[in-house]
Amino acid sequence: MPEEYDVVILGAGTGGYVTAIKAAQEGLTTAIVEKDKVGGTCLHTGCIPSKSLLKSAEVYSEMKNSEHFGIEASGVSVQFGKVQERKEKIVQQLYQGVQQLMQKGKIDVYKGHGRILGSSIFSPISGTISVEMEDGSENVMLLPKNVIIATGSSPKTLADLKADGEKIMTSNQALNLEELPKSIIIVGGGVIGVEFASMLADFEVDVTIVEYSSFLLPGEDEDISQHLQQTLENRGVKVFTDANVNPEKIKKGGGVSVTVEQEAEEIEISADKVLLSVGRKANIEDIGLENTDIEIDNGCIVTNQYYQSKESHIYAIGDVIGGMQLAHVASREGITAIDHILNHSPMPIDSTMIPKCTYSRPEVASIGLTEKEAQNQGFSVKTGRVSFRSIGKALVAGDTEGFTKLVVNEENDDLLGVHMIGSHVTELISEASLAKLIDASNLEISETIHPHPALSEIVGEAALAVEGKAIHS
């Protein structure tokens, strides 16, 4: 007989396990089906390991430049094996913590491959889950009242340019490099590509980025993107925008030679390795969707604003539905789905209320509309921009790179967007997120008393700058 649950979640990434905890907290009997490890991409092959490597690269860069602080250091070198050991230790510590959370919440975890079945002897509607157990034991049948699909995504490759794991890599493979290459070509200048470029440049790897769009980080405000490109180039990173790699002219030997096409010009460049950073695709294959009436559009599951699929008892969250493929978005979508299952009338998620972060050096963070997006939507906007050079704490920290920019509705002073580039802005963006949540105006932000000296002063200064009244710039 099948095991019965209120909720069964396919996938135990950040979205999946957070959703499971929320369901268990609400008294729902809950199970997760995961074919790999609880924690998913973010913990094992994404957010956490990449940020660990970025931190080690940042420390190395700071130590090389410690003379700016009056500190002389000699013999500084990268022990990349130990860098990787540190990364794995962090991942394992967090992995153990997530497993403990599953036990604490009395959440059953089935380790295996789950597939959704159609109507059968177990249920008159689709939704029974058949779990092909990893240990080879007999399949387990789960009979849930509700299913939540949270199977995440995988790195994309190009149609004619496949990863071989050696010369041409995906981000998953690049995270497990045993030694640093001397040079690398990164195809794609989005968040993942930029973070790898920044990290490897700090590790003294010769880095080239090839980006199809006109700017790095195409989804960010153009002022931010242009400043980021300039700072990376100042650090020795070579950047090709409005460009693409011709897959028919890839040559492999001791390294890799690629032909970059840019403005009708062909440029041949070579490196030890190529990193493909061209986005991610939803993991929807072989999970039984063909046994349901679930709709697929552009490779992603179609849902309503409460994350219900066409089959009202089957929900989907996170990367499998497209949109903003971020761990914190998947978590919030899962919480919304559980609240909807419980008839708690949750508020739909507004994409302009979601912060985005890039953990490069300098960091990039934003929330809301870019200046161009606001203008395209018909808003009459005013902006305020303040450089970190005006902030005392930034001078003390020895890092004045970057700025903060506010985009405000000229008609009613509503905050439309906040865009930041600089040290620790991935922490500072939370103030902007709260301001957006409570619908604060730039005047209210400027009247908020910020501590001195603190990097957060730049938010208040930028709010004043909207009215031409910044104090320190």
C-alpha cells in the first residue's frame, strides 16, 4: 500500500526543503523525494561553494595589497587544494544542518528518483509518486493530497558547443577544479559568468568574457553594468560584448582555441579552458509530466500566481517555472504555495520586490525597476546617485569602488528601484528591500538615521541626492 501524505515535494533544493519545513510547521504530513543530496544545487553546486571560492579569492587579493593598510606581507600564495578543502568543509557543515532540520520537522526523505503517475488503482487523479529508490530496493509509492514540483535546473550548453568536463566546462564542473588554469574563456556574462570571472581574476588567471548582449549582467541597470565592465577590465579581464563564439571553429589541443564573432569581425583567442555560462534549463525530464495535464511553455512548467499547475493539486516552484531563478525566490514561492494549500489567502509575489545579488568584486545588488524599465513603463523618473568615495567607512575599508543609485517616481516620490555596486552591497540591499516592502519614499529613506561611520550611509545620501540635497557629495 502507498504511504499517504498531505504534501510530497519532488526535489530537496533550497526551495524544496524550505517548503517542506513550512508545511511541517503548519501540521501537514510531509515527504521529500530527492535523488541526490538534500540542499540541492544552491548548497552543493551553486551558491554556497561559489561564494566560498569568491571569499578565498578576495582574501588573496587583499593580502597582496596589504601595503595600502601599512601592513607588509611576503610569500603570499594560493594553495588551491586547501581553498577547495575549505569549500567542501562549509558545504558539509551546512548539509548536516539541513539533514537535522528534516529530522527536527519529522519530514520523511526518500532518496531516489520520483515520477508522477497518472490515474491508477491508487488514485482516480494523477499525482501518485513512484520512487525508484537509490539503494535498488523495490519502488515506493507515495499518495499525496498535494504535490509540489521543485526539481530545479541544470546548466545549459549551446546546441553545437557541448561541455566535455575537461577543456569545456559547465559551472558545476568548474567548481571542482583541482588546480587553477592559467587562462580561461567564459562564454556568457550573466551572474554566474561574472562571478567566475571576478574570482579567477583575483586568483591571477587570465580571463576573457564573451557576452552576446551589449552589457554584462544584462538584467541590471545600464549604469551598473557599464561600471562593472570598467572595473573588471581595469583588473585585466578582457570583455567582448555584442559577441558570440562560433561553435564550428572550436579547436582543442593543449588548450582551446575559439573564434569570437563581433561586429562582422572574427577574432581568434586561446585559453587553457572554456567555461559555458549561458543560463540554466528546468529539470522537467523524466518526472512523469506526460502522465498529467500540466502545461509546458518554453521548457518550463506553467503555473498561476499561487504556483498551481493546470492540475490544481500539483504545484511547481523555483527554477522549473522559469522567472527569477534565485534560491530565495524559490523559497518564497514554496511558502506561498503552502499558504495557498491551507487557504491562507497569500499575497502573490511581486517581482519588483525581489532583491538580486551578484557576488563579484565589486558586488552588485538591486531591487525594483531599472531607470530604463521605469521609463519604458511610462513613469516620469528622477534619480539620485552617490559614490562610495563620499562615504568615510568605505575610505577606512580601503575600497571606494562603486555607487548607489535610486530611481524614484517624480509624481509621488515612490521608490521604483535601487541599484548598487560596491563592497558589501549584497548586505546593504536589504534596507532597500524593506523600504520597498513598506512603500517608503525617498524622503522617508533620507530621514532614516544611519550610523556613522557606516557603509549604509550611502543609502540615505542617495535618497537626498534624488532632491539634489546630498550632504557629502
